[in-house]
Amino acid sequence: MAERRLDTPREQGRTWRPALDPDAVGRGAEAFARFMGTGRFLLYMTAFIIVWVILNVVGLVGRWDPYPFILLNLCFSVQASYAAPLILLAQNRQDDRDRVALEQDRQQAERSLADTEFLAREMAALRIALSEVATRDFVRSELRALLEDLTEREPETGPAAAADDARATPQA
């Protein structure tokens, strides 16, 4: 056997370990918890218990579990010992999903609030800008005032005065 040197990394040896996807275990736990919470599971479990009790009371196949039904209680204990951690695992995964969804909802609400505040500021700026813009009524009132000023300065303006002005001007 060759001597191992300390200055070179060791090659990865093949070790037998089952490759288990943690998400697969979680998905299985969720499916199990989902199934245990249905009426179908209760119906199946009730039918199983009735068949178990009838077979052991009547003794058609032999009484492998006499009246106190110790083996049946052991089966229930094993089922409960596996069901509780699997249900807790499923609840933890659901809590993690809820936490992520809550964080995404919070971020969306922050973005919506920021957008709303931005739009409110833009609307305020538009209102300020529009208050400085001349409106139709303002322009009409200014034009009327100018017309009144012009009529006060030149009382004889009109078609007759324009014709007189045209005659008085020599043509070349």
C-alpha cells in the first residue's frame, strides 16, 4: 500500500450514503399530513379497525391479537409516533411558505405606497403648474380689458374712419 502524503489532498473515496433530497421528504410529509386530514383516511382507518377486531374476535384466521388488542394499540402508537413529526414538518414548511408570501406582500405594499406617494407629488406639481397657466376665462377677461382700452383711446375707430384714412393717404 502506498504511503499517504500530508501535503496532497485526499481523494474522495466512495462511501455508501443514501442520497436523500430534503425537499422530497418535506413533500412526502405534506402529502401524508394532507391525506391524514381527510375523511377518506378516517374511513379507511375505521374500516381497518373493524376488520381487525372482527377477525380477532371471530377467529377466522386465528387470533393473533386477542381481546385487549395489544398489537392494534402498538400499531396505533407507531402510526402516531411517525404522524406527529411528519405533520410538524409539513406545518413548518407551510410556515416558511407563509413567511415568504408575507414578505413578498410587504414588499409589494411598500412599492405600492411609494408609487402612490410619487403620483400624489406629481399631481400636486401639476396642480401648481396649472394654477400658473392662463385659463380660458382669464384670457377672455384680458382680451375684453384690452378691447376696452383700445376703444377708449380711439373713439373713432370703425369702418368709416378706416375709409377716411385710406383717402387721406396719397398713393404712389
